[in-house]
Amino acid sequence: MLKTIFQLLLAAIVIWALTLPFIDADELVSDEQTSSNNIKKEKKKEKPLHNVKLPKFSEFTDVKEKKHAFFNFIKPHVEAENKKILQQRANIEIARMMLEHSEPLSKKQASDIKKILKLYRLPETLDTLTLTQALRRVDIIPKELALMQAANESAWGTSRFARIGLNFFGQWCYKKGCGMVPRRRNSEAEHEVAAFKSVRAAVSSYFKNINTHNAYKELRTIREDLRAQQKPILATKLTYGLMSYSERGEAYIEELNTMINQNRAYFDE
């Protein structure tokens, strides 16, 4: 009897072995493998909030080439903004000089000056005191400083905020939907990281922030003192007015100055 049972079992094993190659492979997938495949869902790629074609900064393997690409991309916008500001400054200086000599401003001249005052969040009063105050705000930011802050804040153009929202300067905004929500934002926080439609808009916003926000009043004072002494407006001098730009404080300033000194060869190329 036992011999018969053994022979039947042996026959069943042989038949199973012979039919194994014809069993559907999908039936052999374990529950663990099925679960693993379900977990591996393709991550949705975040779409840019702009139509600007950015250089693929993250794909550069040569450091010098990457820096050249970054500076060539940002620098024209910084230079254009400084050129615009110098023209605004010249208009204010002419108007102030005329008022000092009791000469009336033309209608167009007065209108243009008021637009500048409004842009820099100043009273639209046409007198020498207001125009003197305006000259503290309506002034350049050295390209070395702007470029190094852009490089520092955007990780040389590779950050999510730079790629998706053209935010190269880490600027915040406080209206819902004004930009991108930081992934590590505290649940109580309401700020977003600003998003822009063009690089020029991002650069203009950065300049306006530095030239109008109370947090950077010290930078403007340093710049005004350098003007009064007829000294060059050096980036490494103005950085000391950026203590509030980063939570890192003095360490941030030291890092910026180091970056400025290390990258001087690229600024005028």
C-alpha cells in the first residue's frame, strides 16, 4: 500500500515538472513583487511656471563652463537694470538741482519724477528733501553682488525655485498663489517663494527689494556714504548691509565675499 502511494506521488511530481515551462509567468510573481511594482509609480514632473528656455545648468560637468553659462545668462539683465537706474538717478539729480535754483520743472519732467518716487515707495512730493531721500534708494547694485547672490541662492541655477519659477534670488511673497510653496514649509507659515514669467522681472524684483525694503537700509546707507566720499561702490562693502537677507547672518556675508573674490575673472568677460 505504501509503495503504491509513493509511486503515485512520484508520478505527480514528474508530471508537474514537465508542465512547469508552460505555466503563465505572471502566475509565478510573488505578492511581494506585485506590491513593489505598485509602489514604484512614476513621479510627476513639475512643470515650469514660465516659457523661458533655461540652460541645463545641472548637466555641466566642467565648472568653468557652468559658471560661464550662468553669468552669460544672468549678467545682461543685471546690467540692463543698473543702466535703467542710472538714468532714473540722473533725472532726479537734474530735478533737484533745478529746484535748488528755484527753476520750475516741466509737466513731463514732474510726471516722470513722480513715477520714479512711486516706484521706490516714496512720497510723491517734489521738493529737494524728498529728492535727496530718493537718491539713497535710486542707485545701482554692483553686478558682482547681484550675480553672486543669484549663484548662491539658486545653487548656480539648479534649484527648484530657479528652474520652475525663475526665482534666482530666493525672494518670498505672501499672497496665496503668488509663487511656489516650499516643500519644507512649517504648517503655520503662509509665505511662498515668488515665481516670475521672465528673468528680467526676477532681477527687477530683486533690485526693488534691496532698494526699498527696511531690512536693507544699512546697505543703502553704506552706498550713500561711499558716494559722498567719491569712492567706488564695491560689492564687498555692500554685503555688510545684507545681514537680514539670510538666517545665517555673518556666515552668509563671509560666504558672499569669498565667492565675489573667487569669481572676479568672470565678471567682465
